Amino acid sequence: MDKPVTTPERPPLDPAFIELLRALFGERLHLTEAMCLQHGGSEAHFATMPPDAVVFARSTEEVVELVKLCTAHDVPIIPYGAGTSIEGNTLAVRGGVSVNLSEMDAILAVNAEDLDCTVQAGCRREQLNEYLRDQGLFFPIDPGANATIGGMASTRASGTNAVRYGTMREAILSLRVVTPDGRDIRTARRARKSAAGYDLTRLMVGAEGTLGIITEVTLRLHGIPEQISSAVCGFETLQGAVDTVVQAIQIGVPLARVEILDDMQIKAVNLFSKLDLPETTHLFFEFHGSPAHVAEQIETVSELAAMNGGGQFQWSNLPEERARLWKARHEAYYAAVALRPGSVGWATDVCVPISRLAECVAETKRDLQTSTVPATILGHVGDGNFHVVFAMNPDDPAERAEVEAINGRLVERALAMDGTCTGEHGIGLGKQKYLEAELGEAVDLMRMIKTALDPKDLFNPGKIFAR
């Protein structure tokens, strides 16, 4: 099923402006319908909203010139990386120019002694880790998709390793950003801490390109653990699986990864990734450390799982076995959508305090069991974050309304537990109406910051704030 295309009423780009773009980017300026539709699309259920033009930038200096040009002509600018965001974060709501940063993919510096590196925004997560492997280092933030580092910074991405290594907020030391008035700024130095002025780095992380265009990112790195062991464990009940995670966290087990996949999600990954797991709720674990430390973690978590109705652990210590296991987890979104051929995915996420996680997941599962739309639960439950993926018929208004209602109840449930409407997807278009319910008058302050930095509202307009 094809998603609809939405093109709001707007005048075409001025031919003189297009010629200036052509002079700046040459053959890297694209005006074809196919290219614009690609950059106006989304991984999820949103209608396609194409830009009027697409350019591929190769340097911060080119981004500066583009910003100055667009600002002078009042043309919106939408930063674009790998296009893997699922809350409509890169859709061209008001048309304009989509600036694709994927060709800015250089690894500029690796400071192994300091455990940090600097990369251009278009560098991919997997590309960086392949480069670092021979130096005994790795970058741990893993949202599943092979996203660009700039996109991960812009959406404050998280992922499977967040329970131990944190999110992009903790991983970023400094940014190079082009501001709406065309300035090229660095938000910080490489020092591990600083009390110098406002924390502009954290302001830009998660701003979804509404306050600036990130062109370079300086990241914290970690040493590759001496031993890595992965395991899968099935549970009699969803509650038992969640309780195991909560108890492990509460007693201080330093889990590197712990993912939950409910029975429907296991059915989906079995079909999609050719696994043969029993169709019950499962936890996917990964343990990092010395052999003795890993063995201690495994013993503790195995005991907790057994007390909560868990079965035998299936171990994967070989790199190729671990890769197959986590590849199946990373493909879970596509597997869930494939449960219903021709459907479109509607993915949502919330995050709650760990003590309320079991309650929130259980209530959500009961809600899904009454739904006519196939849906799965999965997520990074070690930090209280989980996702629901619906396989929806986009041409059925009744289904869309049903999913909207379930999503609304999920968010309201999370907020009532002092959680958040989005643990890692960002606000984009999909969560705008919940932001004010979550943060109240703080949203007015956010609007003031947006207006101060981008008075013409040209940087990724229409995102984060409801009109």
C-alpha cells in the first residue's frame, strides 16, 4: 500500500534562487520528483511531504552558504541523514530545500588516549565502529538502524546499549553547528567536563534540526570489553520477563544490553529472520566485562530469571552468533510490519521510571489484546523504554483512528507514571500534542528559544511544536 503524498499550497521556488543553488552545488542539486519524494518520505505511517529541492552538501562551508542563501530568500531548510527517523522528523512540511549530509561522512580524528573521536555528521554508526575496531575501541550507542551520527545527535537517539552506556546526550562532547543566521560555531571543547557558560551542546542534541544544522560531532568512545556474551531467555509471562529486568537493575547488575520482545514480536522475528524461538515473551541479554565479571553477571541474572518463570538461557559467545541474534533484534520493526503484507508501520515509544515499567507494559499488552490491528511490544527495558509497532492499513480510517486512540492511551499512561511521551524517537510530527501535557509552561520557553535563534522559522519548520 502506498502512503499518500501531501503537498501544501505554496509558491514554487524562484528560478533565480534555483540558479544560485545550482551555482553552489552543481550536479548535487536535484529537482526531480523521485528524489524529492524520497527525501519527503518516512519509515513510518506519515504521508510523504516532499521538499522542492534536494542538495548534497560536502562541507560545513557549503552548509553555511546554503543557510545564508535560504535565509535571504525565506526558504525552509530540512537537514537529512539516513532517513531512518520514525516520527516524521525530516518531512518537508512547508517544502523548501532538503540538505542531505550523507556525503559528509569523514572520520576526522580519533584520539585513542582520550577515548574520543570527531566525525562529520553523515558518518554512519556501523562505519565508525568498523574503523575503530582495530584500535580496540567502539562507539556504543546503537538505535538499531545504521543511522548517521548527526541524525542520532539531532533526535537524541538511544538504543540497545543505553542501560549501561547511556544515550547520545551522554555520548557527545561537542558539536559543530551552523546556526540560522549562518554562523559556524563549536559548542564546546574536548574536555570531559566544563562549567563554561550555557550548555549549547545539550541544547542542540535532540533539537531535531530546528535550532541549527549539525555538521560535526565529537563523541566519547569505550574500550571493547574483554569478553562479550549474549543470551536469549523465554518466559512464561510478560510480567516475569519485565520483573527480571527490574530486579537486575535494582540490585546493580551492569547489564550491557537487555531487550524485551513479546510473543507477537517473537513470532514476527521467527518468520522474518528465520529463527526458531518458542513464541513466548523473550529477553535478549548481552554482558560485557572480564570473564569472571561476566560469569558473575550471568549467574545472578539466571537466578532472577528462574524465579520469574524464565527458561534455560541459550548462549551465543561467538561473534557471528551474536551478530545473528542482534541483527534479528535490529530488524524487529520490519519483521512486525511484515506480519501483515501490504501494511504500513506505526511505531511509538514511551519511557517510564523503572519501578513502573512492569505495570505500564502489562496495561499496554492488555490494550493491544483487544485491538483489531496486529501489534508487537519490544524495547530497551533496562532503562524503562519500550516500543509498540502496529501493522496498519493506511487506507482504512477506522484502523488509523483505533491506533491513534491506543497510542494516546499509552502516552497518557506513561505520563501518569511520571514518564515521557518519547524515550528516543523525538517529537517530530507524531508526538507534538503530548509535549505540552508532559512539560507544561516549559514548552513556552522552548518556543522562545526557537524564535530567538530562528526568527523566520526556516530550520525544519513544523516540527516539535504544535501550531
